[in-house]
Amino acid sequence: DVWNPNGKYRVVSTKPMPGTRWINLLIEQDCRLEICTQKKTILSVEEIIALIGDRCDGVIGQLTEDWGETLFAALSRAGGKAFSNMAVGYNNVDVEAANKYGIAVGNTPGVLTETTAELAAALSLAAARRIVEADGFMRAGLYDGWLPNLFVGNLLKGQTVGVIGAGRIGSAYARMMVEGFKMNLIYFDLYQSTRLEKFVTAYGQFLKANGEQPVTWKRASSMDEVLVEADLISLHPVLDKTTYHLVNKERLSKMKKEAILINCSRGPVVDEVALVEHLRENPMFRVGLDVFEDEPYMKPGLADMKNAVVVPHIASASKWTREGMATLAALNVLGKIKQYPIWHDPNK
Ligand code: DGY
């Protein structure tokens, strides 16, 4: 699809994105916008090079694309100045290579914080209360009457939620679980974020003032402390060399036998082969996964595990958020090619 064919700046979007605000913004700012409507979900490097063509000022791309040396070289040859990843995570982008070719990289933080945290909360509840298993049971026509031990799961209230990575999303999730379900909190953050400390202190005072039972909370001094103590653990680190397979066989074995593990960050943060083995050996251990090591695939055996809830990387998929991400992605491109005021640099 081509919008505003006579626009001065050529901007390419490798995928259609929700809403029209991002399209209008680019058109109003004199851009010729080309949206790739190819049916294929994941575009190859060669296909993206073809989209960039001979002249391209900026590209809006997706987390499924491999933005490395080859693509930045092609964008630079075409006179490009900006690449905007429509995601907060940018592990698919080689920022050093972009810098080398003088191309600025943007991402879309903020607008997906609550939506992603809500999905982590939804997976937590689904795993704790065995919702997917129970739904399958009903649809299969197996329900023949109430039983005292039918789909007995975990009560979250009073249990401990462990958060690994207390940035924007991890902190929003922790707040939801503490405020919503009165869970105790333990968290670990590599960057010593103080977001959660402020919240839990204020919330503790609120509970006390209202004569309600306080929740306990602590900042762990190591990740393993969280794994050992928490009943429900949610992963929210960025994916980089230090967090690849952060949750491996050894760390899985440190968790409680009936713990629940949630991952809405990036698949490779968890060693998925080790996870499948752990799920097989520990039927009371449960997981809720939004992301996978080799998307779009799951490691063999995972799809057969009754103690796993799996969804296809939809944590940010609310209408409001996806339209917001698309708008930010467009603003990022404009920020570079037209010095538009908003610019999200993932390094800041
Ligand atoms: C992100 O933004 O990084 C999510 O994985 C997709 O919204």
C-alpha cells in the first residue's frame, strides 16, 4: 500500500499496523508511506532489502526481523536516517551496527507497560487455577458433576510473588499482584530500580492506616533467593548476553515443586528444553508462557504438557497499546528525519 505518493520523505513499514493515527502523522509530515502487505509473517533480510530499495529515509520494523549489519548497510546506502522497532524490546536490533552506519534506533516503551503486565497477571491466574485445562475438559464433554477435588489449584492470596527484573513492566505486574491479590513480594533487579520500593512502602502505610493485614516485601540480594522463596515467579528482564538462559536446569531445580513460572519477556531467557523436562518430572509445577526460545516454534513436548499455558507472544496485544506502539514508532522515524519532538532512544 502506498500513501501520499508525492511525499518528500520515503518511509517504509514492513507490516501493516493497527489504527490510522500513525499513518496520518506520517502523511501530515510530508512522507510517502509504503506499507508492505505481504502475507508471509516473518520477512527475510533479502525481502527487507528489496523494500528499502534505492532511496528510503526511515523504516518501521518488527521484532521478528533481524536488524543487523546487512540491513543497516542497505538502509544507509538508501540514505536512511532512522529505524524504529515497533516493540519495547530490541534484542533483534544490532544497535552498534546501526550506530556505525549513522542510523538512529528507536523503540516503543511506556504504552505497553500495563497491557503486558495484565497478560502476565492473566497467565498467573490461568496457571494457578488451571483454567485452560478446565476449559478443555468442559469442551470435551467430560464434566459430569461437581467434585471436591476437581481442578484444584493454588490460592494466590497470602502467597509470595517473585519478580525478576523490576523495570516498568515487572513493577506494574508486582503492583497488580500485591494490590489485587494481597500477595507478599520478593523481587530482584539488576539495575537497582527503586520503583517498587516506593510503591510497597506507601501501600504498606495505606493498609496499616485502614487496619488491614500488611503484605510483606523484600528486595532480594540474588536471583536465586527469589527462586527459592517465591510461589509465583514472573520474569521481566531484557534479553541480552547476561540473561540468555537465565532460568536453566539448575535454577529450575531451586524453585518450589508447586511453583508457577511466568515468562512475558523473551523466550531465550528460559532454557526451554530444560523447562519441558522439569514440567514432565514435576506435574505440580506450572508455567504460563507468552514467549518461546525459537519463535514461532515450541520445543518438542511443550505442547503436550497439561501444566503449561501457552499463548503466541500477545502480551502487548490490546487495541489501545498496539495503536500507541504504532504511533510512537511513526513519531520515532519523524523524530529523526524531521527533528519531530518525540524520540525514543532505547539506550536512554
Ligand atoms: C515488545 O514490545 O518487546 C513485546 O515483546 C511486543 O510488544
